Amino acid sequence: MIHLLRNVHVYAPEDLGLCHVLVAAGKIVSISSELPLVGEDLLASDTDFSNNHGGLKLIPGLIDGHAHITGGGGETGFASKVPPVHLSEYTQAGVTTVVGLLGTDDTTRSTSSLVAQVYALRESGLSAYCYTGGYHVPLTTLTGSVRSDIVHIEPIIGVGELAISDHRSSQPTFAEVARIAGDAHVAGLMTGKAGIVHFHLGDGDRGLGLINDLLTQTEIPARVLNPTHCNRKVALFEQACTLSHLGCHIDVTAFPIVEGEDGLTAADAFKYYQAQGCPADKLTISSDGGGCLPHFDDQGELLHLDFGRNIALSETLKELLDAGIPADQVLPAFTRNVAELLRLKDKGRIAVGQDADLVVLDADNQIKDVMAMGKWHRKNHQTLIFGGFEQSK
């Protein structure tokens, strides 16, 4: 399958200007200012993306590093469990790579079902990986240990989302978390995988205290400790910004902020982070797609319930681009930074030899076309490839 993308303004994520991009066998094989010579009979598609302003933006496929691919929820009874996310919900959001995880419900959902869903998404043409474990200690694993899961199960790249500072966590001790982080790190060294611990942060007053303790009282590298939902409270995000200077990658979630809530939208968190002069390569943005978004009172009683949507990722991207922030500054948090943290060497960039995971934005910075592993999943805002049973009546 050979595809020619003509007259695209390439953000790789660095600005490469107007180019022609040739894709073959699922890889990017050429990026040039001159049209490559390819026989018309060999081309599966040949598309001109020029418009009145030069060329439409071509960006790397988004990497959603935190998604509940088997569904989340269950915090108000079994009927509140969120179903698995459909393939087209990822591609509509411009997501070409997703990392799945378990949350509160790591009892009726398992690492085994998570791995199975990863394989299902891969069979549908999406790149997918997952974490082992979930909110609670002892962790839910497939082989009986964190280290063995990461070493022996190819799609498993780390641990997550392990809950701290949250009334729904198992209130893990310093020693328990240090052991988990150490095992994840060693497994990462053995395999070349990420080997990180992806921490769910709740609203608790302890905030990032446990991660700070791990940094000061152990030899575990800062890159292993990866907190998410850092934007749920302003004070928490300020702590997270400090952590970024110590070498931790911090993740913000593209969830809605309720009026009067002490939190930051993902877009506002990005702007704040940038204004504080924090390391540009240490911030990532994820969707929490398919996950439960509950709001509790101080007694742990549920006030209202929503669920995360992958489309929030592309909506955040659009908001930042519409605000006039240069694309080459915005895109790394959705692409290259995530790939580098997760050690996905063929993802997150537009370069010769990289996987052909590509997104074309329209003139309004909305997702127009999506290519995953060299196949068009969306063209002209229309879905071409659906997941199994997705169109069943």
C-alpha cells in the first residue's frame, strides 16, 4: 500500500514547512520538497492537501497514554461500569496509539482482559499497549509479579494506574510502592520498555508527597515515577511542575472542569506550565477515555458521575492551536514527549523510517484525516474503518 500526501505543511512536531510525504508498507519512506517519482499504478492514494494558505497541517498521530480500553467505572454499582471504547472513538480523536489500564475496578476487570483488548485493537489497525496492575496493592497481574509481566508479556510496558492520595486507593505504604517502582524499573532495563509506574493522583491532601519521598529516599530514577491527573487541583499542579524540574514526566488529563471546581483544564495547565518555564519535554496530555469521572464529597459520597472521552484530546489540541500557540510547541505533549517517556521508538514523530501514523488537520484545526500504520482510518471527516461489532444493529 503506497500513499502520496502532496503539499502538506509538516509538523514533525518541529516545523518542516511544505512537503510531499510518501508512505509504503506502513512506514514513512520519503519527506521531500520535490515530488517523488512513483508510478500511478502503484499508488493506493494520491491526495493534494494544498489550500488557500499553503498546505493543511500534517502532524504525528496522537498517543493517548492513559485510556480505559476495557471500560472503567463501577463505582456506583455494576450497572455503572463503562463499556469498552470503540475503535472509531480513538481515530475520530486523531489517536493512532493508545495505552490501556485498569482503575478503581481491578477486581471484575483484569490484566488478562486488558491484554486481550490490546490485541483486538491491534488486529483492527491501531497501535496499542497496556500497563499491569490497577488502583490497588497487591497489584492485579497476569503472571504473578510486576517484573515478570513486563518482561514476558510483550504489550505490557509498565505499571498503572496505581492510586495514591485517594480514598479509593488501598493506602499503600512507602515500602510497598518503592518495591513496585523498583521492580518496574528493573523490568524496563531488562527489556528496553518504559518500566514506569503511572500514578493516579486523587484529591487527598498528601498530594505528591509519596513521590517526593521516593525521589529523596530511594535510588529509583525520576523518569520511573509518572503522576497523572496532575491538573485536578491548582495546588497539585504547582507541585507537579516542581517535580518536572527534578526529571519526572507529569501527565495532565483532558477532563472537563466543573464550574467552581479547584482545577485546571488541560489547555490551561499547558499554558501555566509553559509560562512557568518548566521543561518542555516533561509534559504529556492524555484523555482518560472510557474512564469514570466521579465527584465525591468529603465523606466519599458520590455527588455526580461522568466518563472520559478520547475526543477531549483533540479538542484540547484545537483549543491550544486556536489560541495562537505555535504547533511545534503544542504537539510534543500529545506526540513526541509521550513516545519518549514510553520508549515507543517508532512513534510520535514524522521522519523517514517511522511508523506511518499521521493526522491531517483542517483549516479549523479539527481532525480531518487519520492514517494508522499506513492505512487510512478517516478521510474528509468520515470514518472508513470500524471495530468489530461497532456497526452492528
